[in-house]
Amino acid sequence: MKSSTDGVPLIPDQRREALLKHLRREGVLSVQQITQLFGVSHMTVRRDITELEQQGLVYSVPGGVRIASGVRSEPGFTAKSLVEQPQKHAMALEAAALVGEGMTVYLDAGTTMNAMIPALVEHRALTVVTNDFNAVEQLCQARHIDTVHVGGRVEPDNRSSVGPLAAATVRQLAFDIAFVSASSWDLLRGVTTPSESKIEVKRAAMAGAAQSVLVTGSSKYGTFGMYKVAPLSAFDLVITDSGLAAPAADGIRAAGTDLRMVRAEQQPA
């Protein structure tokens, strides 16, 4: 499809809609491919990508743009623990800085959540509720921390407990802050997961919390699982790393979500 029909140039909205159609078919396109498709300049293509990315419709990649991609499964704990360690450490420090003495916090399962524990155990008085077995193992060494594991059905790969039994325990508790992890998220769909058994636990933690905080990496942005957990607007704060593209960040903030992006070397104030 070219930038004109019978010699009449497409207006920007028509061109962007046509670009979306191409991306739905191809998945990803380079800037060079788009300039050739529509006969427009690189600057025009960049403007189109920025506009669509702010709306959460596409996601920029080096040299091009892609459409949202589905996630059918999540990697196990060991595989996740080996990647993006500096980013996870920075996000964990930013999140842990929200915790004060005497609080009761919910810590969702995940490697970034586990990275919060060294900072959490510095507190003299704290209650940590979690569905993560790795977190419990670490917290057992800190006898001054009151630790509650929620029980429920065990998910071996992620070393966590999920499902109705875990959610039932969480519903009996109230939290100052619930820290929630995500394997996939974006502006349009919010937080999603390919695992139905995780939905109830995450929603129960958020429902029982005075403040809900999403802590998740930018590399997971622009992906989606089959099951919706919550829109981004349901969170009081979203913490991610500085790898999130500026147009995407602008779109999230414009939608009214409080967003913090931290650099790997950054320390919380």
C-alpha cells in the first residue's frame, strides 16, 4: 500500500491505520521498509511510530517497530534469575524505599521481588506476606522479620504457590503495600499472564492493600498473556527500568498512571 490512492496522498490517520494493518500481518517492520511502503520520509515514519506508541498500539525496536506479541508461557525461576540483574536490582531498591517500619507488605513471586529482600531485612519491625518459596527461604534467616507464607497449590517452575487456596489466605489479610510482579504488560491490556492460576492471588493482594505497586522490567512491555489481571490504572505506582521507550512512558503517564523509571546504576533518594 502506498501513501496515495489514485494520486491522492493519505492523511496521517489513514497512513497510521494502514501501518497497523501491515504490522498485524508482518509482526515487525523496519523504518526503511515503512518509508518504502508509504513513500514518506524517515522523519514522518518516526512521527507515526511515536504517535502510535504513545497510544500503546505499537512498540519501537532498534531500527523499526513491532506489534504487541503474545506470551504463552513464562520461563522458570532459574532462567529468570540469570537475566537483567542490574535492572532488577535498581527496581528492587526503588520499591524497597517505599517500605517503612512496622508495615505489612505483600511480596509477589518473582526474581525482582526477591532482590528486594536484602533491603527489607534492614528494617527492625516488618511483616512480609508472600507466595514465593525463594523469598521465604531468605526471610527465614531474618528472625526479626515476621514472615507469612500463603500456602496453596505449588507451581514448581516458579517456586511459588497459586490458585484459590493461596488467594483465600491473602483475602484474610490487609497490607500497607502490595508489590506485584508481571511477566507481560502494556498500556492497552494492563498486566496480563499466561497462567490462569496466578490471577486470583494477584487480585486478592491488590484488593487488600492500601497501596498497590507494579514492579516489572521494560523488556516485558508490549507483550501480553491470555488472562487479564488488572489495568495499569489499578496501580498507585508502576516501577520499571529506564529501557522503556520514551513515547511508551509518555503514553502511560498521559493516561494518569504514576510511572518511575530507574537506571541500573541509580540509587533511590
